[in-house]
Amino acid sequence: MASVTHSFMKIFRGSSLGSHPGVQPAHLTQRLTRRSSGLAELARLLQSEEPLCILDIGSTSAANIRFLTERAHKIYSEDLLDASTDPSLVIRDEKGQTTLDHKRFLAENLVYRNAQFDVVLCWNLADYLDESLVKPVIARLWSMLKPGGMLLAFFHTQEAGPDAPCYRYHIMGKDVLEMQHIEARKDMRKGPAGALHTSVEKGFRLQRVFNNRHIENLFRDFTSIKFFLTRDNIREVLVVR
């Protein structure tokens, strides 16, 4: 994959987090709302009169399907975080270290043709996905995006803390997202104890915190990258293939 020099790297401020009027008790699935500057910028493309092909990486969201199909776009959805918890993916590398079989993972997930998608909604996947899968998944997404296609991703800042909850994002408007705390299913498949993180009792655990340099390196093969700084310890990133 040839490296492409970034045409620009910009940092913006925006986005805020607030309680949703219908927030449920803490012991239930909690929902919050936040404004998203990255989504607002992406919404300009989503307003296209020409139907777009969009990949939503996360559990199926009726809100996202409704928002996008009402605009005549075609949407695909894959829950890669859930798929990564398959214990049969656990292998030993050449050094005897426990890792996940990224080749098998990509053979079973993200099976699309090259340059198929105009938009990929990556959300906060990279922060919670096992380290062994992050770069291979981003490389696969690069190949699946059309030239000029956009990918939206969220990254936690150091201030978020290791226990930052994992959220599913539902599009409620051109710059408004509803955040639903993801809780691990009771029948969630888990790898051997201590072998690899997959899930914890009440949800997925933050695996790492990327700084700006790490994020730029992760998307080094993309043409451009924009950062949007928020007030809720999240970096929003919009990259162009």
C-alpha cells in the first residue's frame, strides 16, 4: 500500500456532551447525547443527491439505518468489536506470545470489494479493538474506500481514564449523536482467561490511548486528516482516502 503525503492536518474545537432527556437508571443501558463537529462536516457529503454506499462498523443501529436510508443511501453494518471476541481467533505468534489471528479475522469480516464505500463510520473501534487487529483493519478499510471517500473515527484522550465506557453511537441529526453504553452479552464468547482482552463483565475495556502522532501514523496512507477537539475527552478524526 503506497504511502500518500497528507494534504492537510487541521485541528478544530467543537462538540459537547449532555444528558439525554430520557436517560435511564445507571444499572440499565444508559444513553447520552453529544454534538459532533466531525459528523457535521461529514453531513455535507451525506446531503449528496447521489446515493452513497456507507459502512457502519458497530452493532446494528435502527437510528443510523433510518437516518441514512431516508437520504436514499445504501448502508452496510458489521459489529467488528463483537466479532473480535471469538475465542477461536486466539493464537500464538512466533515468539510464543498470545495474539489474535488477523488474517483469519479479515477473511471472515470486512469482505467487500475494493473501493466499494463512500463513507465508513468507524466510531471508537480502534480504542477498544485488540492491538493485533487495529492496523490490519484500518488497512482493509483504506482499500474498501473509494478515492475521496471519508472515514469518521473517535479517539479518547489521556484524561478519559482506563475505565472509559464503550459507547454505541446513533445518528439523531446532522450533528447530534446519541451514545448508548455497550454492555457485554451474558453469552459473550471469551478467550482463555488472561490470554487476551475481549470483554469485561459490564462492557468493553479501553485498550490504549492514541495521541495525535499515533493517529496520524495509523492513517498515514490516507490523503488528509482533520482533528476536532471536544470537551468530553474525545478526539474526533475525519480522514479522506
